[in-house]
Amino acid sequence: MRASGFALLAVTALVGAPHAARAGDIHVDTQSFRSSEQPEVEIAQLRMPRLRFPGLPSVPRIFAITPERRALLNTIRYAEGTWKEGADIGYRVMFGGSLMKTLDRHPDRINYTSGYASAAAGAYQFMPATWRLAVRALDLVGFGPHAQDQAALYLIQRRGALPLADSGVLTKELAAKLAPEWASFPTLRNRSYYGQPVVKYGRLKRFYEANLARLRNLHPPMFKTVAPTSVVEESSDCSGDAFECMLEGVGKGEGI
């Protein structure tokens, strides 16, 4: 039987097609279903990977030390027995009065006195756990005077007492807020928060006020408020308009 021209064309088309169906096999031409934009999308995804932003390093917090804050820090040292007339040796004092050999780190050593035992150390008598808390919060290095001052201010702020400290007045409320942190400070009932010996509020207030007055004399404010002065304008005898008065002034040698 002779095949017609139409049939030969059909067979040729089937044989020559790259994705043509074969006998006993079902093949779907997936090329025709692809979007012409898909390669561009794939390339775009390769060119724009998912961005990952690493976490920023923690910035250590620094407390400014004003005369008011320094006076309170000195009062804490006075109450804790580490004042030493303001000398830096007070930063080396351990509980019981002995001195640590180095300020590289908190000694974390228990010392004993009559009836008491404690690992407190430094100008503000930090307990080891409390000191570690401040170190983590402020990223402190070493156990020197600067680190101890910053840690003490952090504890004051943590007790919600920093605004009261900045007021420049050692009130009973301020002392009571610090009593849970420093056993030598009295509560509102004039007792130690921990049942230990306490310094009376009157003594603390007198020391604070004298210390603050001396600090303010040593460090006066950088800027002083100056009351504005009033300027009195002199009356002019010129009766013409502004331009004519200016010309008259020039003629008298007053200038512009």
C-alpha cells in the first residue's frame, strides 16, 4: 500500500521531533511548559543570596562621675570602712581589713572576723557574685578603681537610686534604697537590712554634704547661667523716614 504525501510528512515530523512520542512509551514535552522568564529568575536567585547580618558586639556602658555621684561613692566607702581619707588603698581592702596584693581580679576569698565571715572586697565591698554580675553588664576588665567605681554606680542604678543620687541630697529614702546593697546603710527604720552594724543616717548625711561641697569647689560647673541684659535704644531726633534718617546720620559721620 502506498502512503500518501500527508502521511509521509506526519511520520517525518514524528521522527524528527526531539521530544516525540515513541511506541509503547508516553513522553510529555516539558520544554513547552517552561516559562521563558524562569532562567532569569534562577540567575537572579544566584546573584542575590540571603544576607546574614552578624550580631553587633556589646558596647560597654560608662557612667559619668559627677560631684554628686562621687560624693555618694565616697559616702559608701565611709560607711563600709574603706574611705582611708580618699586614698586609693581603700580599693584594696578585703573584709576584715586585710589588703589584697593585686587588683587584677576580685580575690573571691572568704575572710573571718569575730562572729562574721565574708568574701567582700574592694572600696565598695563587692561580693563575688555581685561583682560578676557587674562585670557581665558593663564588660569590666580588672578590679582597679575605675572598674570598681563603675560597678558601684551600676548597682546604684540597679536599685533605682541613681536619679535620687543626681539630686545632690542624701535623703533617708536614698539611703534606704541602698540598704539592701550595702549593709552599713540604714533602712527607714534606722536598722541594717541584714542585721549587721549600721552607720546612723545623720553621720552619713554630714559626711556627704561636706564631701559634696569640697568636690563642687574643686570642680565648678563649666558653664554659668548669665541673666540677659536689656538693651535701651536711644531715641533719634530725625523726623523723616528711615532712609532719610540714615542719610542724615551718614552726613554727621556716624556711618552705616
